[in-house]
Amino acid sequence: MSTTELVRLTIGGEQDVFLVRHHGREVAAAVGLEGQNQVRVATALSDVGRELVRQHVATKAVFRVQDGATPALLVELTWSGTASTDSGPGWDTARRLMDEVRFDASGVTLVKHLAAVTVDEDRLARLRDELRDAGSGTALDELRAQNQELLETLENLELKSKELERLNAELEDTNRGVVALHQELTDELEQTNQGVVALYADLDAKSAELRDGAAARIRFWTNISHELRSPINSVVGLTRLLGAPGGDPMTDDQRRHVDLINSSAATLLSLVNELLDTAKAESGGLQPQLAPVALDYVLAQLRASLQPLLRSGDVRLVVDPLPELPSLVTDETLLVRILRNVLSNAVKFTEQGEVRFTALRGPGPDEIRFEITDTGIGIPEHEQAKVFEEFYQVPGALQVDAGGTGLGLPYARKLAEILGGTLTLSSTPGSGTQVVLVLPVAQDEDVQPAPVGRALIAHGDEQERARLADVVGELAEEVVEAEDGRRALNLAKSRHPDLIVLHASTPLMSGSAVLAVLRLDPELRHVPVVVVCGDDPGSLARTVNGLGAALLHHSRVSTESVRRAVRDAQFAARGRTTDE
């Protein structure tokens, strides 16, 4: 870093003050400072010079330009004797207008930083000559110069004032536009909110109508089934008595007629039983009783019961040996019903070849896969989704001979979902059909639920909500509460809980409505959900089971019941993930 001297002056009286001000401004202009900074340098020198003259101190002023990393204009003021630099209007002005004011024992240095130093040696020489020939000037010249500076400053202020007025006017126009836009958006939002509230009310009403309709249908099925079962059982019993050994002798026609009555009654009884079981499944009346299952015993039973159903010696029932599988804990009765329905369908529609049953580990680490494959007539692709509709039967010659109600596969899929699993079908016409049942496994009936990080509880009653929070808090690291269904949805979307517990009658949005919205959200559709309901859930059980959630009766809330409900909800959520 080096410095180059530009000019040297002496300040001994008031006239010298005018000179140092004049030269200070010209030096500032010569080293590249713009107009405002030129005025700042000149004013600082003028006030400091007057301060020193007032103290009767003879001062030398040396102007230098500093090169290097921090280029600057330096004005070194030195004097002999003593001068007060602690306070005074001149020093205050210098501190305010200059970038630095450095005091030492022999004087003071005023510093004004430069963006860059572009003055070369030739220009420095010319500058010294110009400053030397400039003369001392008069007070009147200095006053004119100051007046000119003042006029320029006033003009700049007037221009800035006009610009400020223009900007204020634009800002005011913008503010008016923003206020109008805000009001318009507020009105639109209010209308949208009113529409959403009306839509939710309409959805709740429609849901209530659907629930009432479903409940009425299930009550009808249940009542009809119960009413028909007793007389049909009587007909079956009487026809068996007529045909039993030791009874009154019958002619061949009479025996054929009795056999026909017995066959028809048995078919009707089967239909009634399927209707009753389907009604129970849809209403949530079928609650799985989990216990360890001996698969080899189950398969032996199925093979014995299905062997007589084979159409001819051209069809074989093959049960592959069981590999090493994890212990299966599920409802054995429901599992047998699923497998019997699927296997009997395969046997009915296979004229030659084989019906094969295989059990495998997977596809998940805690799942078992059951495959039933046949070489039967197959199902056209456009019919495959319809076979899971109640009472639907694929048209065909074999269907006429096989009979049936069209409830077997829908009932089997419903039972699979109740057990937390999935039932899927794939088929090729003329080649055969494969049905796959996937069920979760567990170690024992009292298996603990998976750890829960954050749980969300929605209940309109503060005391009941606190009661649930205390019990759920034993399972979850964090519990978030909501007093109504809408807030529960908002919290679910913002906090992404690992478990949601909803009361069926939450304010603003019912628990089933919240559950339906959750199952439509890609980010929340697989979150385990427990719905707290009354002692008689009615059609709510069907809705909850259909949407992959678990039910919990509010009168039975305890640590054990909540753990079981959370476990069931996690199983149901995992089943939905596997199905997708």
C-alpha cells in the first residue's frame, strides 16, 4: 500500500479556510469522487479549518491519494503546539461526513474511501500545477460556490421529492388494488366455504341415507334368512326321514320325488346360509377370533370334504406339501370358509386336469400366500371384476349344471378383508384360473401393536377425548387432539400422524366422513384408523371395515381394548397396501 502526495497547503487564517475548502473539493473531483462526496470532503475541511483557526493553531494540510487494496483520499492535518480535538462542531462534522477520522499526537488524518484510483503520474503533475495556479480566492467566491452547492442540493431535493410523490401515488393506487383484490378474494372464499359446508352437509345426508339403506337391506337379509331357515331345515329333516332305512316303503317315483325335494331344500338352505353369512360380514357382525392355526390339519379337512365333489376321474385335487412357514395366527373358521368357497368354485368349473392348492411364505416378511390354481374353463377378462359382485354369475354351460348363488367369491373376499388380508383373481379363458389369498401372520393372539410415533385423536367431548389421550399416550410418543372432524383432517394433512382415532359422531364431520376423505388422500390412505362407536354400530361397522379401519366401542375403552383395536387397524391398513 503506497500514498502519493497531491498538494500541500497552510491554514493560518479565515482566508485559508476558504482556500482549503476550494482545493479540497477539486482534489476530491480529481480522484473520482462524485458530487455529493465532493461536497462532504469540502465541508468537513471547512469546519475543521475554522475549528483550528478559532484555537489559533497554525496547521499544514497535505492531500494524498492511497493505492492498494483500500484506495482512499487522505487529508493529513498537522500543527505545532496544542489543539483540542476532543469536542467541537468541526470535529463532529468531520466524523459525520468522512469515512474515518484518525487522531494522533501530531495531528489528524481525514479519510474518504475510493472505489478505485485512476489518476496517473501525468495527471498528478497537471493537478499540482492547476492547484498551484488556482490562487487563494476570496470569501465572496467561496460564498458563491457554497450558494451554488446549496442550489444544486435544493434541486436534487426537489427532484427526489417529486419522485417520492410519484412513488407514493403509485403505492396508493397499488394499495387500493390490493384492498379490492383482498375483498374480492375474501368474498369468493366465503362463498366457497359456504359451498363446502353445504356439500359436507349433503354428503352427510347422503351417507346417512346409504347407511340406512344398507342397514335395511342387511336387516331384510337377516330376517328372511332366519325366517326361512327353520322351515327349510324341517323340510330337509322330513325328506331324510322318508328316505332313511326302516321307513315306509316307497315306489321308485316316490323316492325320486323325495330325493328331488331333499336336493332342492338343501340348495335353498345353502343359499339362506350364504345370505345370512354375507349379511353378518357386511354389518360387521363377524368379529375374527384370533388363535394359532394348524395348517396341515385344515388342509386335510378341506381335501376330505372336497374329494367327493370332483366331476370325474379326469380331475385331480392336488395339495402341495407345506414348506416351513411362520406361525399363522388368524380365525380358523373364517379361513376355512374362504378356502372352501374358492376350492369348491375351482372344482365346479374344472372338467379335466387338476385343482392345485399351494401355501408359500410372503410376499411380505409377515405374510402367508395361499394359491388355488385350476385348469378349468377360465373367466373372460371383462368378467373378472364382476365375479366379486354379489349374485353375479358368469354365463356359461357349466354354470347351469354347477348351480350356485353368486355369493361365494364376494363372501370370501369380505372374510379375507376382515382377517386383514386380500383376495385376488387372475384367469385365462380355456386355460384356468388362479385365486390368491394373502394373510398377515402374528406370534400369538395378544400380539402387541407396532410402535406409534404420533397419534391424532378426534372427539367432540373434551373429557372423553382426554380419556382416550391417556390410554393412547401409553402407545404413542406424541398425542395430538382435535375437537371436530374438520380440524382432525387439517391436522392429519399437516402433521402426518402414524395413528388416527376418530369418534363416529365428531362435530362438523362424522368419523365415517373423515375416514372416507382420508382413504382418498394418497398421503394418508394407508394410515391406521380406529373409529370409536356406540355399543350398536349397525351399518357403521360395514363402512369402517370396507374402508380398512378398526372399531372400538366407547364403553369398553381400556388399555387392552385400545391395543387390540390399534393392532387390528394396523393389520387392516397393511392389507390395503398389499391389495394396491
